[in-house]
Amino acid sequence: MPLRKLSGLTEPALAGKILALSEGVLGEIVAVVTCAAATTVLSGTEAISPRVIEISGFMPPSGRRPVAI
């Protein structure tokens, strides 16, 4: 189901944030956008923004790697 408002995913600020969080991995780009879309629906904003991506709780791949003890 599409969001009610346009998000402007190609705008430099938003695209840059998505690219940085995804670390350039295509599957992670999809994951960032999916997580942000779910957050917009739950919050009622109905558009993805840099702020929505921040509060979505998405963890970049490097943040999910186990750390040696």
C-alpha cells in the first residue's frame, strides 16, 4: 500500500541519509525504506523524511556485526 504523501526519496538530503545508513548495499537500501515506511504509517505522517528515518530505529549493517571480546 503506498504512502499518502510524496516522500521525495531522490532529494539529496534524504537520498544521502538512506545511502549512508544502508552503507551502499542494495538490500539494505530496501530495508531502510521499508522500515521508514512502516514508521510513517504508525506515526501517521504518511511521508518518509530524514527525521522519520532517524526515529525508525534502523541499524546499519556495521552496527549489527558482532564485536570480538
